Amino acid sequence: MKILIVSNVDDFRLNMLTKAIRTVGEVGVMYKYDPISLVQYKADIVITDLLKVPHDTIFKLADLDKFGPFIDLTEYKEPSKKTEYECDMVYLGDIKEFPAIIELYRKGHNLRYYFSTPSGLACYGGNIPMSFSFDLYHNAKVSPIPAGDQGFRELDIVLAEGNPVKESKDFERDIQAALKGRRLPSKYSKKKILASMTNFDIASQIMVDVGKYKLSNTIKEKKECLLS
């Protein structure tokens, strides 16, 4: 089975899906559409954000939105207690895009943040592999989430058995309560996430949408192998 992704959009969801799809077939990526290369590749399925691509079996990237957030199961590992990761708050991402958490840090909270771009702030912990994030979330008292987050970060935190607190008008009050041991409610659960909200579940559903039912079942089987 050969799947071709035709898109020049940098979408992290595609990277996650590609990992799942590669367990059952070959995945090619075409950043600039070339009709000759499309024919030569002989793809069974094309995943694209372009309006007109001459192929019989196409999944439109815009339809990814209907699935909502999901996690990368290939990066997941069961979290564990590690004293070296203990802190008040942990954040994975660009702290400059989250002014509210910078303000909390300036007020004296023990924050650690990790991102690919180095920072001069004392709370910067470096760049870490995604698989490390689960231990980090697990050992922090609080894992703040920006207001604009679409749910992907919250899924990772819940899966790590962490304590997610989303930015709101009562953000600082919620943070203070969480630091004292309160766990704010989440609409997600670890059981639900592993059951139906992984990159393998979404890849499997995409195959159903394009009529590849056998391939969909094979992806589900690969997922169960990872969880076993």
C-alpha cells in the first residue's frame, strides 16, 4: 500500500498520522504538486489540501478537523515519579506566546519550560524528545494550557496523569488552587484517549472514509500491538 501526502502546509497532525500509516505501508510526501510525479509514484491513496488532484481515492486535509485532537501513540510511554522533574509548573512550547505564565513565573512560582529555541530565562530546561513530556507532566503540580490550545496539549497531560489548567479569566486563581492539590475537571480521561483518540484511531478512520476497510483494521491491529 502506497499513500502520498500532497501538501506544503506544516501541520503537526500530518507528522503524527504519518507515523501510524507507515506501520502498514509506504508514505511519500510531495511538498509541491507535480502531476508527472503523482502518476509515477502510483499511490493507492492521496491525502491533500489541494482542491483538484486527479486521483480516484482522495482524503481532503480539511476533513481532519472533524476528528478533533488526538495523541501520538508512537511517542507515548507510561509516566513515572522522578524527583528531578518535580516543580510547581511545567510548560512545553514557546513561552513568549504565553504571557500569563511568564507573569506567574515573575511572581515567584517554580516554572520549568522546554522548547527547541534556547532562552536566557533560568526556568528554561532545553529541548526534549516528545516521549519525555509524559514524565514532565506527571511530576509537575500543574501543567498550564494557553487559551487557544485545541486540545492536543491537554490530551498529553491527562494521559500523563498530570494536572491541566487552561487559561481563563480565573487563570491565576485556578493555578493557585491546583498548586494546593486541587485537580480541575477535564472532559478527557486516560482510558478514553487510549481507546479512541490516538493517531492510529484517526488513521484507521481515514481509511474507512476512503473505503479501505481492510487497511483500517490492520492499523487498529498495529495499535493494539503497541498497547500490549
